[in-house]
Amino acid sequence: MSLIVMKFGGSSVGTPERMQRVAKRIIESKEAGNRVVVVVSAMGDTTDDLIDQSKQLNPNPPAREMDMLLTTGEQISVALLSMTIHQLGSQAVSLTGWQAGIRTEAVHSKAKITDIQPDRMFKELDGGNIVIVAGFQGMSEDGDITTLGRGGSDTTAVALAAAINADVCEIYTDVDGVYSTDPRVVKCARKLDEISYDEMLELAHLGAAVLHPRAVEYAKHNNVKLVVRSSFTKNEGTSVKEEAVMEQGVVVRGIAFDKNVARIGILGVQDVPGVLASVFGALADNGIDVDIIVQSGVQGGKADFSFTLSRDDKEKALQVIESIRGQVPYENVTSEGDLVKVSIVGAGMVSNPGVAATMFAAISGLGVSIKMVSTSEIKCSCVIAAEPLQEVVRALHTAYGLDTAEQVFVGGPQDRR
């Protein structure tokens, strides 16, 4: 008898018909002799609808009250799914995150899990129940309801799998595995039978939406076997594990992209020690994360440098930079908002020269300028204008020999919770 965690996103349970399909799939796993814990996100657009309702009453609601509100979406999902399973003749019990023993930091909207006490889950499993847990939520030590932020349901599933020592954690989405790139952009994308934690983590950080980075980090740290599968088909999924077998001749495993990119340049800064520390320290103090940083050569004792950040943070970052002008004098500031970052990832890149050159050639061959570049042992990222993104992704996919003859089936809109 295996112990399995199954996670279903909001698109998988977004309608009564989909809810019934998911319930039947869960029951099939139980009847195959498994003990089953299920993690579910809020149905469809429930979370967006709740946010819209809150803003009609208070444009800047307290974070604690938003957590109280948003966690109701998952509670609706687990209760309805449990009712559906009962109607189909099997036994199930729904639990909130805190009833399942999930304890978090005392932080609202983006809390981290600190501990899981799985006694209640084991009690229900021993009683023959399918256990259905609300994702994305927990409770702090002082008794406040908290939410885990983006990817919270993925993280919930992996954390529960680690806590109960599950044999596998299955993440169900609208595609039947991890693909070489987003199959909505490249219909002939290649499905990967397996991928390493490190490769998946890079892809997730660089924009691939199939798994959230925090969930992959948790899985790697706790050696949780992940399988990404489709809610809509019975096809074999993609295994995410410590080491993955590399396909012969395939150096680049995946292509990811991030559409939420802006660039800021600070020109004519005195080339003295501590300048970068002052600028990026001020940005960090204001909760602004930066990504790629490039400094140009020094001329006349002055240097230029630029960096990328989330487009959402651009205006705030410009205000911070203006506020420290007296501390860090500069001549001018420039900014661009309509940018994207496209990246290639593969564990084999480090031992294969010319991989980055192929990327640069494919992009320039489309007449697209590369604004910034960042590399590591297993990835290379380029910042470009947003408009040609899809054309660039398709060109890179072909350049690295990733195209297949098959067309990918996509079941529905990608869930991000």
C-alpha cells in the first residue's frame, strides 16, 4: 500500500464536471490500494473574485483580513470535493490547513511553513478516509490564519508529502508533464520523462509556471519525489528528482520566459567603493528584488550600471533611487518597462561549448537586440523587447533540436496557486 499526495489546481476543479472527474480519479487511486491525501486550490476564478470584492469596500485592506478572506476559497473547494466523493460512494474528510497541522510564520500573504503536525491526517487515513486538505494556508503560533503566497498549494502538497513520508507527490495540472517550453507558445514542445530538481528549480525561477520554485526547493531539501501529471488525461507524467537521465544529444532541456521585467540604468556614478552597496541596500530596504546587474567600464572616474527588476516595482524603485541622490550622486537615470527575459536551461550546458553562442545567433537572426545577459553553469538568460517573445522562443526551440512531430494537448488555463 502506497501513501500518495495528489494536488489539484483551481482549473482542475473549476466546474462541477471537472470536480466530478477529479473525485473519480482520487477514488480510483484509493481503490487501487493507496492511502490518499489530496491538496486542492480555490475553484477557477474564486480568488480573483474575492480580491475584487474586497477592493470595492477597501482599496487597501489589512493583510490579516485578506488572509481571512482568501482562505475561504480553498475551504469551499475541499468541502465540495469531499461531498462529491461521498456522493460517488467513497469516504472522505475535508480539513483546513490548520486542522491538518500546518504551522507558519506570523506573516500575512506570504508566510513560510515552520512545522507540520500530521497526527490528525494519520488518524483520518487510519479510519479509511481520503483526506482532503485546503492548500495555500496555515496558522501562526499566535493563532492567526495565514496564506503562503504564490505557489502556496504546490508548497502545501510537497510539505505534507515530506511530513507524512509519502511515496510520491503528484501535481496535477492542465498539461501532462513538464515540457521543453510552454506548449501554449510552442505546440510541438517536447515532454520530459524526468528532470532534475536543479533544472526544474532554474526553470521555475525563470518563469516556467508548471511548478512554483518554493515547492521545488522544499522537494529537493526533503527528497520528495514529484510527478507532474495532467488532470485531463491518464498519460504518464514527468518525474522531478535528484538526478535525471539526459537524453542523447539534448544539451538544453527547457526554455523559460518571464514577461514581468523592467530595466533601470543609473548613469554617471562616481567609481568609489560602496556605491553599489548603497544603491542596492536602499532597494532591498524597500522590499525591491533585483535580478541581473551589469556595470560598464569606467571613464573619467565615473561608471554606468543597470539592473532588471519586476515591472511592478519599477516606479517604486525610481522613487528610491531619487531619494538617495544626495548620498549617491549620479548624472541621469533611464528606465524601460516593456521587456521580457528568455532563458535556456540544461545540466549539460557546462560541458558543451557554443550553447550560448547558438542562443545569441538565433535571437540576432530575427533582428532582435539583446539588452542584457546573465549566465550560470546550467542556464543562460537574455533580456529583450517584449514584442518578439513568442517568435524568439520558437526559434530557440528549433535551434536546440527540441521540436517534435506531436501536438501538445492543453486542458485548460494554467492555475498558479
